Amino acid sequence: MTVQRGDKIIIDNRMYTLFSNPLEYYWSEDNPKPPMTWPTTSCYRGYIAKWEIIGNYLYLIDIIFRAPDGDAGLDYVFPDIQGKIKAEWYSGELRIPLGEPVICKDFPYYPPDAYIVTEIDWFIHVDKGRIISHIYNANS
């Protein structure tokens, strides 16, 4: 299995890799993922999303989506919405690895079952798009 490329997140004007995929919680039977071409082995989900925390909310601000006609952006996935999209569909945990890897379990970063353990993990808890807490976890 190939290491998977993570989404990106901007917090206080600094870019981090995100080891969570909040957009996956947007898709449902009533709201299916748009058609895509065969994904690359480094990105089986078919997209790389870019997020930002603004105030106390999580926003989707950009995406590169592997559409049948080539790479597409936010307007392909959200044709009726312009600009940043508040991630009100998402409740869960954002995981941001900080520092060097200390342990690799199974395959490096292939959520949800296998992951890299880094020196410090930053967990941000989200409820319907609203940031409710931040926790740092030191791993050894």
C-alpha cells in the first residue's frame, strides 16, 4: 500500500498536513461523491482538500478533485456555493501530526485503521464545523 497524501489545513496562517478526512463525512447515499477518474495510488480518495480554521469554525477553502475531464476545484464538488464552505456536516476529530514519526503501524497514514505515530499529535475536536477543543498528545 502506498503512503496516502494528506489534506492540508491552515491554522493561524501556518500550513499543516491533516491526518483526517472531514470531506469523507459529507458524502452519503443522498449526497454521493461526484464522478472521478481512477485515483492515484497515493490518493485513493481522489482529492486533496485544503481547510482553514477561521475564528472557531472549520472551512473547506480549496480542493483538487480528480474529475473525469481532469482536475477540478470546489465548484465541481459544490456547484451552488461560492467561496469558503463552513464544514457544518463534520463532527469529529482532526489529527495534525507534529514532529518526526516514532512508530509506523501497518501502512503509513492510511486511515482509519493504520497510521503513523509522531512525536506529538495535535487533536482538534469539532462539532458541526465548530471548534470545541484542542489537545496535544506527546508520543514516545
